[in-house]
Amino acid sequence: MKCEICQSADAEKAIRKEVGGKEQELYVCSRCAREGYPAITTKKVLKKKTAATTGAEVLPELVGMMIDAAIEIMNHPSPSEESVCRHCGITRSEYRKTSRLGCAMCYVAFAKELDGVVADMHRHTQHVGKQPRRGGGDDVAL
Amino acid sequence: MTWPSNTKPRRLSVRRIPGDDIAMGCRVRLARNLSRHVFPDRATGPQRAVVLKKIMGAAQAEMPEFTLSSLDTFSEEERLLVFEERLISKELMERESGAGIMVSKDNAVSAMINEEDHLRIQGFAACMDIETAWRRADAFDTQLDGRLEYAWSPRWGYLTACPSNLGTGMRVSVMFHLIGLRMTGDLDATIRGLERMRLLVRGIYGEGSESSGNMFQVSNMDTLGMDENAIITRTKRICEELVRQERNARARVISESPLAVEDALTRALCLLKNALLMPSGEAGELLSAIRFGASVGLITDMTVEEVDRLMMRIQPAHLQNEMAMTLSSEQRDEFRAVLLTAQLAKANLRKVRR
């Protein structure tokens, strides 16, 4: 099942969280479990509101929901917005989960992110040393 | 193309190139991938089979003297056996399909196909002779390079499934027996120091494995931005210092705690000579002490090389191979105990001068 908070990643664990003054069990992805978004309270409360809810009650929750939505967009891009390698089909979140890329072209697809990762990892960003006699046919963009 | 279905590595026991009492041997590993092919983890079974066929075909043409095997033809026990020989990693052993190995006649060069990367070439050499290990791996790589198109970019070098192997794709590893530093209590600080100098410290079966019998694999962390010779020189310099530290620790523990040393060796010898059931973890720890005793002359009539061979023989798949039958866990512990009792019967303890 999908995470009950971000609705995008797969749920991996159950957490207990107070929602609208009542403790509930939510099935969430590891990231949402770790980061504990304030969105839980407002979103769940809004879902539970009935048509009788007054405007004064709803307004602060609407503001909260907008902030939550912004946080979610920043932290959990939807699948349609997520970077995908066109050659092997791996998504950024799949790569992040395993730290393994799907093919050589992923270095082009995720170039922006990998720039920083590689620099942190190796403290260098330029290869020196042995070179193949041929090769690099699909990697000229790098 | 078909490859011989019944080809298995020639000698399936005791293949290690001898090392010394502290640096037990070294390896240079090169990670390579084929251009325009999905990396093994992401690939489907048929995609991995295509890569296997390509690499096997190139190797057969270039290096007919190598034994080529598809692990798909191996039983579970046979896979475990080559894993215990450290010819393949745990990851390759567990690959459901498309995994392959190539081994040279003298067992000094091997290659894994469809592990984390399409090709992982391994050159082995004695002690800390990293240059020889590199020459062996490099020659193999260069030969295949003429027939395969590697994934490569001018900026990031050889492109690998995990960015931690980018660049040279080279991991230099030296296997150490660090019982002296363990006994003086300096081991943890030493490992932290190595990590600060950007060396990785792992167990004997590599990534993800725990240390056993005070044995550790030390390897370079950085693979990008330094050429192969610079990586070798840097890694070797630090490893030589580690050998000095371990040698000093051994001398110190013998001079400062002779009774404790004698007690440890006596206990190890008694248990190994008399136990009726001997689990592999315990055997590894006890043989580690015996290895130390043999190296400093406190255990007589037993050489370090003999202890190393025993360490290989007492592993589960090796025991089963020797007995030519599948054994239960208790049967393995029993046979291990019998084997150790027989092999250590001749070993004696020389009293530590106090």
C-alpha cells in the first residue's frame, strides 16, 4: 500500500500519531516516519470534517494544508515530476534507495544530483588514469 | 555460443596464494561495464544472459587458458565453495541468473560476471605485492578491452553501478591478521585512524561482512581523481605502516603480558585438540590465536601456512566437499572438531619467557 502521508512511496512501517486529538495508526514510508510531517494532523483532521464545519475553524487548517503541500512537493516530487533515466527507466527515488544506478546513461539523467554526490564521495570530479581503447559510445554527453 | 557445461574452477580447495604472518595476501579489483547495456541489478534475466555471453565470448577468444563457468550450472554447495575460496562475492553467489566466473590456471586472476557491475576483474598476489596483483588484473582488462566496449566517460572514467567505484573502478585490498592490536586494545583506534586516512576496513569476505578471527580487509576508499599507480602507492604506504604497528603490538603484548599470552594459547590449543563439537566461528577465533603463536615461535611444529590451509578447510562447504556429502550443522561441527584434533595433534606450546 502507499504511504498514508505522502501518498507516493510504498508504506513500510506503522506509526502511532495523534490526529485531531485522537491517536491513530498510520502506515507510512520510511522517510515520512523519520521526518514526522505536521501534515498528518491537518490533513487527517480536514478529511474528518463534516459539511457543518464553520469557515473560522477551517481557515487555519487550510493555511496549514497549503504549507504542508508545499513541504510535500519539495520533499516528495510526484512520480510525474520525478527524474527518470530514459534508457533504463530507473527513477531518482529508486536510485536513492539502493545507491545503485541502472545503466551508464543514468549518469546523464541524474547528472545534476550526481555532481555533488561524486564530489563528496571522492573529493575529486575528474578521472585520471587508465582509459579504454574504445568505449564511451553512449556516454559522450558527460 | 555454448560454454563447457561442466567446467568448474580447477582446484576447489586451498587456492590461496601464501601470504606472511600479518599481510596475508592482496587483491586488485577492477570494475567494468559494457556500453549500452543495463547494469546487472536493473537488468532482466535475459539481459544479463546477453552480457554473460558477450563477455564469455570475448574471454574465450582472448584467453583460452581461463576456465569459464556460468554459475547457473552450479549447485548451491558449489556456489558456496567458490565463495569460501573468496573467488566470488556473496552478491554473485546469490545472483539468481546470469552470473559467471572466469579463473586463470594458476588462480592468480579471476573475474566475476554480472555481480554489481558487468565485469569485476580480480588480480591476486602474495603478502603486500600489490604491484603484481595490479599487473595481473590490468593485463586481463587490456586483453578484454580489445573486444568489448566499456562504459566510460572522459570526466568520470569507467562508469559503474555505484558511484563509489567511478573513475579507475579500482579497489586495492590487503588482508591483515591484526591479533596483536586486538590484544593490546589498540584495534578500534587503529581502524578509526585508517578510516580517517580514507581506507575502508571490512571483514574477510568483503563488503558487508563481519571480521572473523581478527582478520580484516583494508582497501582504498577513493577511486576517482587519482590514477592507478597513485592509488597503489598511497594504499601500500599506509598498509606498510599498519604492518609495523601490528608487529610492535605483538612484541609488546608478549613482553608486557606473557602470562596472558601463554594462557590464551594454552586455551586455544586445549579446545582445538579436545573439543567434540567445534562451530566455525569459534574455530576461527581459536585458530587466529594459534596462527599468532606459530608466527612468533610460541606454537611449535605448526607453520602459519598450515594454519591458513586449515582455516580454509574448516569452512562449511569445504568440509562437505572433503566428505563428499551434505552434512547437517551438528555433523559439520563434529567433523570440524575431528579434523582439527588430528591436524593439531603435533602442535605444542613453548613457554613464554617470563
